[in-house]
Amino acid sequence: MLGGVCRGLADATGVDVVLWRVGFLALALTGAGLLIYPLLWVVLPVEPLPAGARPAPLDPVVERLHTSVNGALSGTRKR
């Protein structure tokens, strides 16, 4: 719920968001979810905010990371 990762995965895959959240909860208990969730938060594409909605405090930081990671990945793909 922090970065919308589960909602984005649910929209992309058609799997219910509750199942994604339960899966990440299980992964968080093992420790893997604590690494995977932030990675997906940065790598997944950002959905535009609805009209009148304010961005979360971390959204600008995540947007910069997303842009940097995608720029670096596209640079390695061209080689």
C-alpha cells in the first residue's frame, strides 16, 4: 500500500490486489519482500495522478530513481 506496487501488479496481471498483498506479506515475513517491494516500486511504470490529487512525499524521489534506472537500463540495451 505504500507505493501502489500491488495495485499496479494487479492491474497489469488481472490477479486480485488482495492476493498480491498477501503474497508480499508472506515475502516480507521471510525478508525477501523487503527487498523486492522497493525494487518494484522504482522499476514499475508510474501511473498519472488523478486530477486534484497530491503526490505522496516520496513520489518525487521515486520518480527520479525510476527515470535513472530506466535511463541506465536503456543505455545497456543499446550496446
